Amino acid sequence: MNDKPLNPTEEYYGEVARLLRWINERFFEGALDLPMITFRMPMKFFGRYIPARWDHNSGSRRAEFKLNPLAFRDASFEQKCLELLRLMVLLHQNKDGRSNYHDAKFAKAMWLHGVQTHRVGAPDKETGEHVEFSVIPGMKFEKELAKKSAGLEFTWAIHEDEKDPAGPEGTEADPAEPRSSSGKRVKYVCAVEACKTSVLGRSGQSLACMEHGQPAPLTVSA
């Protein structure tokens, strides 16, 4: 019988950190500086890459991967690996500004890893603010995942009550996004690559760019 007391923080974060280390070793030859991992809810997405978010007392600086514990709990092992690989590619690109926009370089990098990107709502396009993935048969991601235990179980998973004390999904502002206090405005930019449309508006507005065949969403400029 194991009488060792539980340490949920060490177990949960340690398992995610080991998975990130495996992705770094298998897809980036261990060359990337691993980020700080945090979990936060509510969030609309699986995770966000935030560049240069944390300072160490040695003078070094690291990015942050902010993950959604509900999405992490409900994702399959393959989905977890795909989403963490997505964040690692963004980390490898080392972008500022619209750091979570998936451009042509991102799509090419994912393809080289054996993953095809699809824009949400326009699956024939590879780039966009929000993308989905399909694994390319016979290429690197499929082969590497086959070597890793697909049955890997994570020790802890967040418990979601009927009334979450954190509030309903999407009610809390994402600190990675520029926020405005009362009376202040934020800048919105078109999600279509190379489009220069921008507008100032109140935080939380739903705006669209009409310069295209179909209205394109305007997102808060980072």
C-alpha cells in the first residue's frame, strides 16, 4: 500500500510538462526553451501562446502556454498532442503581435510534422486565427504518436459543477488579449491575412470586415 500523500499540483503539471518535453524532443530536437504552463478557466479555446510572459531571477525570460483545463480533460491523447504541438510551433516562430494567428509558415511547419491545418469555417484554407487539424497518414506525427503510449492516462482532471464558481464560459476577459477599462477603446483588425482593415471600438464588440466576399471577423489586436 502506498501511503505517500497526494501532491496534485506536482502530478498534474508534471505530466503535462513531460508531454511537452517529449514533443520538444521528437519534433524540435529538444531545441526550444520550454514555456511556463498555467491552467485557467473560463476560456473559449484549448490554449494560448503568450510570448515573453515570465521573468526568471537569473535574467532569462520564458513564454507561457495558458491551457483550458476543461478542454484538456475532454480531449483525446491525440488531440492533446496536436494542440500542444500547435503551441510549440507558435513558440518556435517566436512571434509578437498577433501571436496566435496561424500563418503560411505555421501551416508549412505543421505539414512537415505530418499535420494538415484547416481554417475553422473554411477547411479548404490553411491559415487563420482559429484552425483545426487532420493527421497525414504515414508522416511523422502519426509515426511518433504510434511510439508513444496512446493509452496514457493523466492523474487529475478538473471537476465541473453544474454551477461553476468561476462563472459561465467566456465571461472573464482573457489577459492575453488587450482589455479596456470604462471609457477606453481597443483596436480591432481583420482576421484575413494581408488585409489592413482596422477599427477602434469598445472591448467585447462583435465586428466584421466587409471588404471580402463574405464578412470576415475583426479580432482584438494584440
